[in-house]
Amino acid sequence: MYAAVDLGSNSFRLHIGEPIAGQIHLVRTARDPIRLAAGLGPGNVLGADAQATAQKTLRDFGAILRQYRLDAVRVVATNTLRVAANAEQVLPRLEEAIGYPIEIISGEEEGRLIYMGVARALGAKPEQRLVIDIGGGSTELIAGLGDEIGMVESFSIGTHPQSAAYFEGGHISADAFHSAVNAARARFEDLAGQFREHGWEAVYGSSGTIRAINEVIARNGLGDGTMSFASLLALRDRLIDLGHVDAFDLPGVKRERVIVMVGGLSILIGVMQELGVKTMTAINAGLRLGVLSDLELRANRQDRRDLAIQDCMRRFGVDAGRAARTANIARKLFDKLAPQDEAVAHHLLRGTMLHEVGLAVSHTGAHKHAAYIVEHADLPGFTAREQRLMSMIVLGQKGNLRKVREVLAAPDLAKAVLALRLAAVFMHARVDADVDTLKLRMKGRIDVETPRGWLGQHPTVASWFEKEAAAWSDVGIPFQVTQG
């Protein structure tokens, strides 16, 4: 049984699901429309009131989670916490409230998870499809074929800023809608051609805002009663006639969500017009189902992160054999250091597979180029925090250690840096088979014990050990080599 928590810009949502016969059956859901995006003040600082509301909701969610025996829980935060200037200060308080780590995911990762959720709900349909998700702070467009994603983009336009900018105070006019739609079209026009070239047989809208628009159109027979472009225009005209969100009295949407729907409608009209979409289907699936599906894949050892590493290696022409050898040595050395956190082992192994990716840029400073690529490359399944940790481990693979001093303060991360540095040396010296005979300790100091005569068999390693001793001494960690 798995749990997905989505800290969205409009609402916080929780899903607990159980995989049964190829489907994920929801056993518990919860939702709180806290409008987090509205709490962003000048300079994109998340205000104290918004933080307090978020903490209360997450405490409630934490209490729900503790009622179940869960195999895995993943909490993801989207656009508002992506852009909040004080996110680093806010995050620990929110994590304490719910009792789990929170991942601020990129817009592209959000899009991929949304598509995974839609694909899971649709089953084995090998159709070419386009998925549109309009959130409180961003909009994601994803094109794919069946389960495979072909193109994903996140646009910084969402219902909250759109409503605030063009429908201030809830006032609705023809001029305001015209301006709002044109502003939306301007966001999508640069990549619209690429999405049209990708093509689609079906278009799906996965967000709560799109489902609300669909509900209003269907229940009130607006236009042709479906999610066609003509029906959207009919809803727009009805809203303009009413003139204000408070005058909206049609069934299908709660009164407090009307202003969200208005902003979302202007975005949806804009994107459909720019891409040439004539009709779409609202679907009750998206980010949370995608997170649950991803947790299930990880449990079954089909981790998207490993596929992302392999794809990155191919993209930059990494020598897979050398990478695998280095990773194998690094894992052996890391285990000798008796680490406490298995997650760091995963960061080390995945980072090691990419430790030479910088050679595609230049041999000079290749480790620095590699660290930059690892941190900033589009790696599906990874959070920004995970890529940052891998990047720091990769950066520390050679040269002075002052540049990674911050990670050396964490014992297991320091052990990961040591393991990669020595693994790179041993890979070049081709001493893979003799690593098992070494003894390695790191506790306040680094002690390497080799069998008697070992250094004589690998003379170049002695020179590397001298350089390592100097590098570690420079950051206040003694490095000593002895013979057993």
C-alpha cells in the first residue's frame, strides 16, 4: 500500500492506494483547498499565515497516514514551493508537520508524473495523446504514445496569477478575457509547433480545474455539452454576461472555486487555440496516481531513475564499461566504510555512472562539467535535491576538497566522496580484483590498510595516495596508509 501527497498551488491532496490486478485502487483520499499560491507576497516570499495553514493541513494528513501500514510514502511539492524565495526555511517546518520528507519537483518531473497517472488510468491504449494539466501556478503539456513520453514542457502560467492579473476582485469582462487569452497564447506559442508536429489522436485534461470546467459545461448544456472549443467559448460568454464571479449560479462548481475556474478557462482557451485543439476529454487521473504508480515501479525494481541514468550516459557518450567498473569498486569501498544511510549508496552509484559525463564537454575540468550536467540535466524520476547531492559527490571525485566542504560535514556523504575518489584511482590503475583485500576506515581520520607487498604490485597507486593525503589534510582530515 502506497501514499502520494501533492502539495499543489491550489490544493493539498492525499491519496492512499493499493495495487490490485494491475490497477491501483484508492482506499483513502483527502483534500484541502488551501490556495497556497495566494500566500506568496512581494519577492515571492511565502507569508506566515499561508505557512501556518499549510502546517495545519499537513499535520492532519500525517495523522491519516499513521492510520495505515504503508510500504512507501512520497510527498511532492509543485510550483508555489518551486518559486517561493523562502522555500528552504519553510520546508523543514512542513516536513515536521507531516512527518515525511518533501520533494520539490521540477515542472518537467511534474509533467512526467501527470502523464504516468493518465496512462495508468487509460490502460494499454497505444494511442498518440496530448495531456494538458492547468495547476494553480503552472501548466504542463505532455505528448506521448501509450506509456511512452515523447515531449514534456512546464509553463509558468497558472490559475492563481492569471485570475489575479486579469480578473481582479472577481470582475469579468470581454476585454479582460481577451487580454487573458492572448497572454496565455503568448506563453505557449514558442513550443506550439513542436507539439503539433508530435501530433495526437486524443487530448486529455487532467487537472481539477479542467474537470470543474467539464462539469459545468456538461451539467448546464453549454455549447454542445462536451469539452469542445465551442463549449469553452460558450462558458466564457456566460461568465462575461454575468460580469462577476459572485453572480455565478450554475451547478457544477463550488462558489469559492469560480475565480479559479475563470483563470483556468482563459488558459485552456489560449492553449487549445494556439495548438489547434478542437476537443478534449477531462480525466480523473494525474499527478497523484502517477506518484503511486512510480512508487509501485520502484518497489518492483523498475526505477525510472536508473533508466534516466542510462539515457543520460547514451546522450553524452559515456563509456558504460568504465562507468560500471568504477561503480562496482565504489560500492565495495563504500560498504567497507560501514555507512548508515542506504539512500546515499544509491546517490553514489548513480552519480558514479555519470562521473565521466563531463568528458563530452572537455577533458580540462571534466569533473566540474560532470557535476554541472548531473545537477542541471533533465533526469526523470530525480528530485532537485537528489541531483544536487549526486552533483556534489561527482564534483568531489578529484582535485581539492574545499569545493565540497559542505557535504563532508555529513559522515555518509563524506564516505561517498572518499569511495568515488579511490574508485576512480583504482579503475585507472586496474586494481579492481585486489580491492577486496584492502581495509578502509573513516572516523575522524581516514585509514587505508593494504596487504604487505600490495603497493609494490600497484606502484602508481602509491603516488595517488600521496595526493589524496594532501587533499584530505587540506580540509582537516588526516589520511594514512599502512601495510598489514
